[in-house]
Amino acid sequence: MNKKSLILVAFVVVALLTGSLLAGCGKSADTNSIKIGLLNEMTGGNATFGTSSANGAKMAFKEINAKGGVLGKQILAVIADNKSEPSEAANAMTKLATQDGVVAVTGVFASSNAIAVSSVAEATKTPFLAVGATNPKVTVDEKTKKVKDYTFRVCFIDPFQGTVGANFVLNTLKMKKAIMLVDNSSDYSKGLAAFFKEAFVKGGGSILKEEAYLQKDQDFKAVLTKVKALNAEVIYVPGYYEEVGKIVKQARELGITAPIIGGDGWDSPKLVELGGAPALNNTFFTNHYSVDDNSPASKTFVDAYKKEYGQAPDALAVLGYDAAKLLIDAIQRANSLDKSKIQAALVATKDYPAITGSTTLNASHDAVKSAVIIEMKDGKQIFKATVKP
């Protein structure tokens, strides 16, 4: 996060803390409920991520409440929209922590948004469990290299994801000459690109060229024309679905037939809508989960989600569900609504049986778990492989 963003976060935290002391250590005024913040990208460029994540979490809370809740109380979700913007994420987190009386917060997919939220979580000492933010800077301070006390995540991180993508290109696709298209406005994209490059070069591959774009760009043909001239074997695009769909579509229109590879930011139904099913053939991405997972727990979850929402879940729905359940497990183990005790319980999380795989939070508060490779074929996601950490 840049200096301007940090100043904004600090200003918002101080202002709202000053006017919100009566919120009282995150305790809900309603003694019959436990307030938990659901902070997601409900609108803006990453809206499908936030909607899915919130749906998964709400279903988890509904199941828990139906069984009597936790610590004898019902869970009350306090919904907040970060509008897919870091400054809005900081504002929303501040309100949740200092005015709404939540004991903890879960949600947030985009790394830039999660980094902004983490600053508020640390300032207010409010446990924050990120759903899909994979940049290492979410849980570890970039300058001090210190692990953030109150920030956690339920997903793997980009050093692992980038390595998985690089090894797939080298060992499965048998390709060694790549071009990278990187979103320079995204911590996620820049970080994942760096880790892919490191692993790819170490494995014997070469990056012919790195080209940049920005979120909300619409026309990528100028940069794609440069890409086409280099005749690379593979193109790596670690971005979000809004731009990726347009990039893939325009690349195919220019006659680029090379495989295009990406990360978990691709996982949205809108990807096919934007890119078109034919254009997305011969593309692959790393992800947290595949709906083709045939484990009993996954099948039970998929059936319940379809019944609740009338559609199959994506990875973010599963991560939202897992994060909500893991957070409630921590509250149960803490046997308290005290934020510091919930934080300590999260630190101690080990072998939690999540739908996305057995989850242990390591010393950096990151989840240690497997990744999957997804192939896009005729507009549908096809499971290719599971890669263990």
C-alpha cells in the first residue's frame, strides 16, 4: 500500500476510534447474539468474488445457528461492502471494528484490499481472517517483516501458487519461453508474477518480455500486438477476471493461439461471459478448489450450496464457507468473545477439516494447503491436477 493510502487508513482509524469508544471492545449490545463482520467486494470490479464469498459464509452461519449457535448465542452477520477499493475497504473495516461491535471480521479477496483492512485490524486489535488474498504482504508487514498479530488468511499464498503455475508450464505443457502481462495497479498481480518468474527461470524457462496494463483498461490490442510479434510459447496473465476475459478475447482475435495461464483471480462465471468460451480454450489457471472434488465433505457442501443458491459454488464460495467455519471454531476454542482470546485461538489453528483441505495456520498466519490446476474447455472448468505444498 502506498504512502497516501496509509495516511488515509490512519486518518480514518483515528477519526472513528475517537467517536466510537462506546462500542466497547467489540462486544455486541445484543447479549443474545455474536456479531461477526462479513467484509467483501460486493460491488466494483471484483463483485463476483465478494458475492460468492459472502454466500458461503452466510450458509455456514445459517448451519451453525440451526444447531444452536456458538457459546449459547446466535451468530449475527454484519455485512459490509468494500466496493473493490482499498480505501473503501479500510473505511468499512473501521466502521465494523469501532461502531458495529463485531468480535471478528472475515472476507476480502483482493490483496490490495486485504492489506488496507489489515492496517485497521492491527490498529483496533480486531481479528481479521482473509478469504482469498494471496499476496504475502497481507499477513507480514512489508517494511518490518513482522507477522501482523491480528491478520490471518484461510488460503495459500502466492509464492506457492506462482511455483505451481510455473511447474505446470515447464513440466506438463513442456514450454520454456513465456511472456508475462502484469496488472501494475494490483499487489496481487505484481506479486504473483514475481513468484511465477522466479520459479520459471529457476526451472530452466525464460521470460521473453514483461508487459503491463492497469485495472479497468478496456483495449489491450496494442500490447497484445507486441506480444504476438515475440512468438512466445506461453503467456502468463496473473490478473482478475474483468481484465483477463478481455485480454484473452482480444488475443485470440489477433491470432494468438498460445496457451494463456493465470491464477485464482480468474475464477468467476463472468470470465466466460467476457472472454467467450471458444477463446478460453487452451487456457489454464491455479486455484484453491475444484467443484469436481469427489470427497464426501465436498459433495455434501456442493449439494447444500446448490439447494441454497440454485447454482454450483466456485472456489470463493468454498473459501468463504471455510473461513466462517474456521472463525467460529476459533471462538468456540477460545470460549470467549474477547478479541485477544479469539486471536490466540486462531494462532493455534491446526488441522482444521475445511472443505478446501485440512488447514493449519503457520507462523505467518497463512494456510498450508494444496492447490489445483483448472483447464478451461468449451466454457467449463475442468479439473486437471491437485498439487500439495
